[in-house]
Amino acid sequence: MSDQVQDLTRTTDDVVIVGGGLAGLFCALKLAPRPVTVISAAPLGQGASTAWAQGGIAAAVAEGDSAEAHAADTVAVGAGLVDEAIALGLAREAGARIHDLLHYGVPFDRDLEGRLAVGREAAHSARRIVHVRGDMAGKAIISALIEAVRHMPSIRVIEGTVAQALLTGDGAVTGLQLRPVGDALARPVTITSRAVVLATGGIGHLYAVTTNPAEASGLGLAIAARAGAVIADPEFVQFHPTAIMAGRDPAPLATEALRGEGARLINGNGERFMQALHPLAELAPRDIVARGVFAEITAGRGAFLDATRALGAHFAEKFPTVHASCRAAGIDPATQPIPVAPAAHYHMGGIAVDTHGRTSIAGLWAGGEVSSTGAHGANRLASNSLLEAVVYAARIAEDIAGSAIPAPARPSATSISQHNGAMPPGAEANLRTMMASHIGVIRDGDRLAEAVRSFAAIERDTGNIVLRNMATTALLVATSAWTRRESRGAHYRSDHPAEKPALARRTMTTLAAAREVAASLAERSALRTPQPMTA
């Protein structure tokens, strides 16, 4: 890594993009021929949630559909928190971004007449999901973009390197602190840039059960928050209702498109249970389906996705990825129901950005799942995430191209710690377990308060930078979930089960505010703790 980073240090006009997923690579390509350096913790394509996306991209490209209808569906699912103008802008730009992806070589499915084939997913009022071979959209998209990036001379890629801190001065970005992945004792390297794009993905790996890769541990959100950035809606975490329970981490996903094709959710007694919970049954919004599945598991009946009638012998042909995951677990989905459970899947919250992808820190942009644009509200509409990633990546590239970026100064000493301690044994597993049990599908005030106090203590006391960043993001999620005393979208509190109209507003917070909440809860707990008697 060092030779590459030293070379980067001498280059003063690079835009630095942190993240090798859809948003990062698409933004890099859109910035060409401007010099760009992409920092990726894992080899390109291996650490990005994009590659795991089985659904596709939502786009109103079919006859009879419209951007307005797409936006209306987005607003309806978002439980009162979607910015309607943002949703409409996203839907209107979908066609152009699909065209870009076709240009980069993404082989979207077509019908017999050569038009883009579209499928249906939960809470969409029309068939508008553009797929690749049924359930391989994410893998196909990321493969095509990697190929394009590798052949673009203006893009330099540094793999196996993590950005552990964001450097700022006078309220603006000045650079990043990097460290090789897996080498806690390596001396960090400081690089300079006045234009940094964070595209580091989501937070799913903070949970013990997730569909996300290990790299989705909230890193980008944490380093932005520690630099003072405003964070939006962190309490809203979407749980995919049908992760395949095969003992794997991350859990393989049984795509929602299966339910779009007629697969049914049943319990261990063979009974469908979603019909009693929502008129759309299996195609209800994800938060409702996730709670329905969770309730069957909690009651001891188990939950299963049954595609034996809807697909049967055609399962392997139509959904090869899911079929392979099932077969690896000893399940034949053509003839057997698939055991499923809710898993942390997508973060609606993130670094607050404007319509150009700008954060509250000058010189810092954010795109993809690490950002919060206002498009998803309290509950993301299926297949809107990849669309948002490409739309905002293109906007960020356009904004940077039209901006006068000051030349960076030479690297200077930083107050951010150069020392990194070892990861305490069991600490990461304990944090992930607490996130799943205390800030999961169903939440309550007491467990949220306990989680806040725990994460605040880790964030304050640990000497391991990876654990500190994980705890920083966990603290932001936990404090906002504790503060929102209602149930809305993906945020469900058993002690406040009703949605409160007065709280139909987005959360805007900072790490300093989260620490204040934690301090207040710690003080309250201390006052309640019986003091030892003295003679």
C-alpha cells in the first residue's frame, strides 16, 4: 500500500472516493477524465453490497408507467418522511441512468421484442424493476463497472486499504487517514485532498444477522460523524424479511422478486400468515412483512418461503443465485419451503446530504447507502437503493466537475490518534449481538437505553479504531431510536406502537448530540442504582 499512497500524496488534484461499490465506481467513471483515486477496503466487487443485490433497479421505463407513479409509491412506503421533490427527481432521472449502465455493458434482461423486461416487487404499483437473469442484477452491474474502471486511465484504485479517519481544518475536508486492512499495528498514512466522496456502504454488519458483507460496518458514517458531519435518520434500519437461515454470515438472501412471482410465506404448520396482517399479504411493505415473519419465529412456529407451486422446477432457471444458496444449505427450493428470518439489510439513514450529494462539511460528498438523501423516509421502497446510488453518484460528479476545488496543502500533523490497539476478544461479536437483540425488528425503551449506555462506553474507552468506529455508528442508531418515541416505518417500538403525526419529521443529529443523550441516560441509571450503605 505505501508506494501507492506515497504516489497519491504527491498528486494534488485527485478527487478521492472511498468505496468500491456502485456509487463509488459510477462516480469515478462519471468524473473521467478528471484524476480520481478510489480507496477500497476489499478487492473491487468483493466488499460491496451492490454485488449482493438480487432485486434490480426501479425505473419507470415500461409503457403505461410514469416517474410520477414511481415517486408516489416511494412516498407512500416512506411513512411520512420522504421528501417528495427528492423522490420525483430520483424517478425522473432513472431512465438516463439505466442508459448509462447499458453503455457500461450491463446486460439487463429484455423481452422478446427487445425492450427492457420489468418485474414487480413489494409496494410498487406497476412492473418497473429492471433485472439481470432474474436475481443477478447486483453482480452483473458491479462486474460491468469494474471492467470499465480498470480500463479508464484517469482512475487509480488502491485496494486493501481502509480510511479510518477524516481530516478537516477550518470546517473543510483536508484529507484522510488510511491504514492497511488487517494490520492494526501498521502506521497510518495521511493523504491530502480537498474533494472526498464517501461511498462506503451501509451498517448491516453491525448486526449479528445480516445480508450485508463484513465491510458494511458503518465506517463512512462513523468517520464523517467524528469529523462533525450532520447525520440524518439513523434509527431507520430496514430488515429484509426473507434471509435464508443456513448458518452463514452474511445470510444469503431470498430476493423479494420470489414473492413477486407468487412465492408464499408459511409457518411450520403450513399456514399462510401474511394475509391476516395486510391486504397485500406477501407483497406488503418490508417492515410489515419482517414483523410478521419475526412474530411466527418468536411464537415457535418458524417461517418459510414456499415457492414450490409458484416456480417448482423452474426455480433454478429463474433464480440461480437463490437456488445455489439453498442447495449449498441442503435445501431443494423446487420441492421444499425455504427457512427464513428477518436480517439487517439496508440503512435508510446516513450522512445528511443535499440534492447534489454535499454533506455539511465543505469538500465532502456522500453517495449510496452511507448517505441519507430524503428519498427513502422511514422505509425504503424495493429496488430504489441502486437507483439512488447511480443518480446521486452522477450528481456528485457533476457538482465536483463544476466546483473550484482548492489545492490541498502538504500533509501535516493531526490530532487524530496514530496508535491502534488490538481488538478486544469477543468485543465485535458482543456489539453485533446487542444490536440485533436491542435495536432490531422490535424495540423498547429499556433495551434501547441499555444499548446506548453500552455503545457510549465502548466509543469513549476502546483503543481499537475499528471497534470505536463501529461503536460510533451503533451509538448514533441507538440514541435516535431511543429518542423517537413512536413506531414509524422500519422503526417499531413495542412501548410506543402508534405512529404520532407530530413526529412526522426527519431526524437530524450529530455525534455530540448522541453523546449528550448517552450521558443523560448514564446519569439517570446511576441515580436509580442503589448506593451501598455506610456505617
